[in-house]
Amino acid sequence: MVVEQDTRLRILAAAKGVLLDVGYANLSTRGIAEAAGVPLSQIHYHFGSKQNLMLAVLDMENRTRLARQAAMYEADKPLWEQWLQACDFFDDDLESGYVRVLMEMTAAGWSNPEIAGAVSAEVLGWFELLTEVAQRAAERFGSLGPFSPQEVAALGALPFLGAEAVILLGLDDSKIAGRPALRKIGELLRSLEERPEPGGPR
């Protein structure tokens, strides 16, 4: 059982590495098997197909990052600090290749309903987490203005997804100031959270 788990993890790591090198469209199970140092039959035994393998890679990567993000939002820190920490995580996720895996599988899902359903479930996990964060913020501040928690979650998550897409296209901060703009939102949240109460000391 331990040997099988080690083989499975080795295949997942190799699959991610090959994807980062050649992209999903050019990915082959034979190339992954060679990179992992295992017989091709092991990929079919553990995952069944290239599609299932790459969805397993995405799921593994996504679970790790969702757990990290959930722990960060559970910490007793101001919302603006959490937002800036999320920006740091964003940089880490670009560097690690997670964003590339997510975007490759998202693109594959546009023409494959089965992949689309699996990737959508992964992405929805982020929106559900941010909805919970927004609900707690509403309880803390008394209101989210005209927005529902679900709408705040959308406003929080969609800029990151958009920034991921354009950065992977090669449009860095010198062309589209995505990352600096995301960090400025943290500064805006800080000014709102630290604003003196009406009639309070200035």
C-alpha cells in the first residue's frame, strides 16, 4: 500500500512538471510515465486516463491551497492583513505552477463538459470560502452595504482569476497593473477598518 501511494505521488508530481513544460494540449501519458520513471501501465492503473490524472493533480494542488487559505482567514487578524496575505499567496501560487495547472485545466474545460464540471467544483470551493469570510465580515461590521456575501465573494475572487489569466499570457505588471492593484485593495480595506467611529476620538 505504501509503495502504491509513493508511485501515485511520483506520477502526480511528474504530471505537474510535464504540464508546466508542454501544456495540457501537448501532454502525453507516455511522457509523464518517462518523467516519473514508471511503466505506462502504472498511470492507467492509478488514474485511468490523462484527463483523470490531470484532474487529480489539480485537486491535490487545490486542496492544499484551500486549506492554507481557510486557516489564514480563521486567524484573528484584520481583514486588510488577510487580503495582503492572500496577495502573497497569489505570488507563491504563480511561482509554484498551481495557477498554470488551474488555467490549463480551465481552458480544457471549455470544450470538454466533464473537465468543466470537475474544474468548476474546484473553483467553487474558493467562492464558498470567501462567502463564509464575507458573512463573518457582515456580522462584524453590521452590513456589507448593497452587496450580499455571495456578491462580495465574487468581487473578491474574480480579480485574482482575471489577473492570473493575463499574467500567464505574458501581460506582466508593466502592461496591466494587476498585482499592484490587488494590493491597493488591501490598503483601501485598511483605511475602512481603521476609520474612526463617528463621534469617537480622532
